[in-house]
Amino acid sequence: MRFMLLQTYGPTASDAPPMAEWTASDVHAHIAFQQELNARLAELGELIDAVGLAGPDAARIVTSDGRTSVVTEGPFAETKELLAGYRLVDVESWDRALEIAALVSAAPGPGGAPVQAPIEVRQVMGAPATDDL
């Protein structure tokens, strides 16, 4: 079963400040944790992909009617949280996907305290064959 684990940054249960306000050593520890977790999941054959995303100030939203496109730029100050990255995993069960999400949520933040970031877990669904439509 494939699952997308969406990692957001914003208000958290730990009241950690935004990552831009963390010390360099706290950012380093957080990233090292993420890289080590990715390595463990890869060794288990569970990791398909994992990436961090640029901040919302570098985002663009494209809307099109098929003829004309409208591109809207960030930043989006009204947004209280942002999608920071994702992991795509292939695991045996929902329980395993939730277990990995809990590990990600507990990544170290300022002073090594768990960030408690909300991790959205969504099963990746396959599209039906076009012959079935």
C-alpha cells in the first residue's frame, strides 16, 4: 500500500517557533533526523521518495481554462501553515504508515524537543484503466 505523508509547518502542539527562527544547530539536528529516517526507510524498502519544498514565497498558483493561464505569486500571508515536504512510502498497512508519520511528527525542534508537526497521511489511489471508463 502506498501512502503520502504530507509534512506541514505552522502552529504545532509544541508551540515551536517557525524554523526560520531556530538556531543553526537546531536546524542541522532536524535535517539530520529527517535524512537518517529516510535512510532507515530506504533500507527497509519502504521509501519511494522524500523531498522538502521551497517556502510559499517561491510558490506560484496556475489557473487555466485550457486557452489562457493566470499565474498568481506568493507569499500568502493569510496562510497559517505551509506544506514543507512529503514522503511517499510503500508499506504493508495503514498502521505502518501511521507509525512512520508519528516518527516524523516527533522530529527534533528547538532544544531537541519534539516538534509535534501535524503529518497528514493519505493513501495513494490508483486510477482506473481507461478501458474501464
